[in-house]
Amino acid sequence: MPSDPTAAVRRELLVRQLETWMPAALHRSRRATLALAYAHDDAGSADAALGVVAEYADRLRGRRLTVLVLAGGAADLPARLGPVEAVLPADVAVHLVPGDPGRLPVAVKAAGAAGAPLFSYVDLSAPGPTPPAGESGGGAGGHSGGPDPAVLRAAAGGRPAELLLCAGGDARAGLGAAGFPLVTEVDLVPGGDGPASRIAFGTGFDRSLEAFKDALWAVDEFAGVRYRDPADPAGRLLDIALDPEPGPLRRELLAELTRSGPRTVTELRRYALTSTVYRSSDAVRALTGLLAAGSVTRDPAAGRLGGDVVITAAAAAPPA
């Protein structure tokens, strides 16, 4: 299979999110489950995930972490994961489960994952183009309406539950229906002719969503990979940077103000967090630009751009 530069970004996002999830899960409960499920062979990300687990070995004393690895077609997976698994403490139980991600519901039930923290990484990505922004594609793994709802419901069964999903098309509605109240999506677009890859993240906590967004913009650049917001009808490409270019967010916030009427800065920060690829903190930079351009007005007219300041789209707003 040709090298996929987006795979490196997906792997780093998995590692960074696990580094946020592990200490919180171990603090919250005496048991937790990490489920890794692949529609193809990706021992690299499984190895990286187990590496994160090994880093937290000193915090696992007296707690139990179950790691499930489902990867169809990877007969040599046990041999490749063996060296990492050998250094894990006895408090970690690693189970290699034959089959593809469709077996996730059976695996997490057998592991007794319900009622305790559960982090799932489900990679359904396969060669082939991701649909253009604003369009919903066929589901990976043979599910024409998107990812298998049973898999999403199983991933939502933890208390709490988080899911990092790599799929072929729109998954926001499916994750919401499965029980994830906060969902975000982003397309990873490689340079050249390589296929794009869509990632969705579902959680129940604002701080976990913020952590994912921080990770999103902090990953290293790989072979010209850029982001695309599936909600942006223009499908503009964004360079990965700690301070992302705010132009697309300015346009999305202005469109939201035009649709919904005046909103507070707090409401617009939350809109940026939950409905775009940006962080809540990026909304302030975008609003500052809109105010400077005369595209919006504020009440009160002076002072700090605090959370209770009301922003209104100008009657004849200049382009953002």
C-alpha cells in the first residue's frame, strides 16, 4: 500500500489525546478500558498507544487497565507488539481480538468496559477520496450510511466515553445519536494526489474537546498535510500551525451571526469550539479582525472583548 502521510498525523493525534485521557481516567476510576480497532493493518499506532500506557505505569498501581486491539488481517501483530507489551506492568491486560472494528461491541462487553472510563480509537479509513466539504460520503467498512451505529454505541458505553474515529465521510450525526454530546470533525488533506482522511472526535466534556483542538493545531507537519473544515462550504485548506489563519473562522462566525442574530462573545467562543475546527480561544482573534473590518459591531462599544460583550453583524457587513 502506498505511504499515507495522513497516517502520521492520525497517530500523533491518538498519542496526544491518550496523554490527556490516561491521567484523568486513572484519577477518576480504579479500572478503565482502551480499545483500538482497525479496518486495516496499523500496528504502528497500536505500538504508539501502548507506549503511552507504559509511560503511566507508575500511576497504574492498584488500578486495572484493559487494552483491546482489533486488527483484521494482521497475523504478525502479536510479534510486533510483544516488545512493548513485555514492559507493561501487571495491572495492564492486553487482549488481541481477531476481527475488524465490527467486533468492537462484543469485545468491550466481554471486557466489562461499561460503567468505567473507555477510550476508543476506531480507524475505518481506506484508500479512496474523502467527499468534498459539505457532502456526506459512503461509510467505511461497508456501511453505506456511515460508521456502524452498533460500533459507535459500544464506544459510547463508557462512563465517561471518548472516541477518536477515522472514517470515510460525515460521522457527526452518527456520533451524536450514539450518545456523544460534543463532536468535531476535520479532514486531513495531503499534498499531491493522495486521498484525504476524515477524523471525528466525540466526548462529553468541554475540556476534552479543548484538549483535542489543542492537539490538532500542535501536531508536527507531515509531508504537506493540511486541514479542511467539513463545515466550510468553500473547502479552504488550512496550514497546521499553533496560531491558525483566522480568515475562515471570521467567515464562519459572520455567517452564524447573520443566521442567528446577536450573540455574546462566550456564545461565539463555544460555537467555534463545537461547530468548527478551531479552538474557542481562536474566536477572539477572529472577532477582533471582524470588528476592525467593520463587519460586526459590539455592545458595549469600548473595553475588553469579554465574554458578556454582545456582537452583532453590521447591517451591510463588508466581506470577512
